[in-house]
Amino acid sequence: MDIWLHVGFGKTGTSAVQVALARGRERLAECGLFYPPSLERKHDDRSVGGGITSGNAIAIGHLMCPGQRPGDFDATAAWSWLERVLAEAGERTLLLSSETMVWATAANAGPVLDLLRRRGRRVRVLCHVRHALEWTVARYAQRLKNPANAMPDDLETLLANTTVPFEWKLKAWAAVVGRDAITCRLYDEDREALVTRILEVVHPPAAALGPELAASTPLVNRSPTPTELRLLRRLRLEADAEDLCRVFRHRVLNTPAAVAEEFVVPEAVFAAFQARNQPILDAVNRTWLLPAGRRPVQASAGRIRIGDTGGVDAARSEAILAACFINAVRRPPAGRC
């Protein structure tokens, strides 16, 4: 049995992949790939329902990363779950996916890796990196969705102070499992067929199911448009901000965008951002992507424009989105705007 750890680096399509895997669990098992339910049923229910979770290996991430554990974490239950999953996997390839594993260190992950290696033939890691400017904008949006997160008032402030974490995260995991055990891919190269590309890596016989699983998966946690971000900032000021932002996340951002817009980053801001991050991207390309025949990770690939804007009717966009959000709030949970 091969054991794959799909370590989500954040904003690289991890939630969408986890929904597809959870919904296709039985079909994948028939092809020899075991994607077990999460220890906590509520997380698996969210995945099957098309919602945002942290995957099926949240408990494993908490075993590997003590500093990230919630106060009610039950380590005994987590170890029991892992033993049960290994037994149920049998000779099938086992896939464990979660963003909670990203903070693992060699010392803390050692006991988990020891157990996995005693039961499996190989333990391997799959992760994605993403073009730096797009990743930073998506990260800003992700944190803005949660009123508890303190964020700068504007995106430019964040861009001026962001150093992308890809290199140190890859180095940390290389210390955990060894560099040769890590497959690093470029999200921007795989994004149009992300589920299929991942299945091709972890269990090629299941790759044929990729298009079917992706087609049956709703939009999950897509990146907001600039107008949607303005609305989120406004919602964060309300007394019931947490509830309003939750409705917005689940009933607006899990649907196609109501208006088509592009972020525009001033050239001077981008130049400062690139100067800070280009050495990191060069190191990731040199060590992880180019030797494997992958396209290089870049500071920007053009989906977020650099320079002047033009043609965006902000007032009209905000009116359309406001109507969309009102309808979303009024409709039952299954409603779409």
C-alpha cells in the first residue's frame, strides 16, 4: 500500500479537490484508491455537501502540529482513527488530505510517519504552489471572509509586506519525509483539471474518474471579485458580522461570480512585491519545479492585471452584487444566487 499525504498549501484548490474525493469515495475505492472519511463526521458531511473543510486528515495534521491543535483535540481518538484507516485500506493506495499538515516538523511528525511506514510500502507527499501575486490576493480574500482575522484595510498594504511561504514549507517537509518523497506541482498548470492531475500522481488507475468527479463538484470557495471584497469589508463592520460573512461565503462564493471583474495592482506596488519574492520563486523553480519538468512559478501570470484599469462600472457591479446577496440571504440554504 502506498500512502500519499496531500498537504494543502492554502489557496491551491484543496477544498475543491477534497469535495470531489469525498463525493467519489466509493468509485475511487473500486479503482484501488482509499480516501477515508474524516475522524469528525461533520467535516466529511461538509465535504460531501460541497462545503469548505480541511479535508479527511485534520486529526493527522493536529498530531503532527501540536501548536495548531484546538483545545478539545483528542489525541487518543486520532491515533485510533489512523490505526483503523490503515487496516481498512488493506492493499489499496491510501490518500490523506488536509491543510492542517502544512506546519509539520520532523520531530512532531516522526511518530505518525513511523506508524505509516510500518504499515505501507512508501509514504509520499503531494503539494501545489501557485503564482505569487494570485496566491497573495486569494489569501487576502480568504482571511477577509472571517471577521475574527485582523487584516489591513487595503490589498496594497498586504502586498507590500508579503513574503510567500512556498520555499520554507517545502524545505520543512523535505526534512520530514526526504526530498525525493515530495511531488511539487504548479497549481496554475494543473488548475483546469486539478482532480485528474492529482489522481494521475497518487493512483493512475483512478485518473479516468477525474473529469466525472470534477463535473459533479460545485464551485467551492472561489476567489471573490474586487466588488465582493468591498462588500465583505462592509459586512465585517456589522454587529452580526460572523453570520453575515458565513452566509456570504456559502451562498455567494460557492456560485459563479455575479459580475466579471479583475484586480488591478499598481505597477510600483507590484515591483516592490516582485523584488521581495522573486528570489524565493527562483529557488522553488530551481529545486522543485524545473527539474521535474513543471512550468515555473512566477510573480504574476496575468490573471490579475498590472497597471491601469478600465471599463469597470463599480456602481453597477455593486448594485448587481447587492441584489445577489439579498436573494442569497432570503433563500433556503440550498439556494443559489
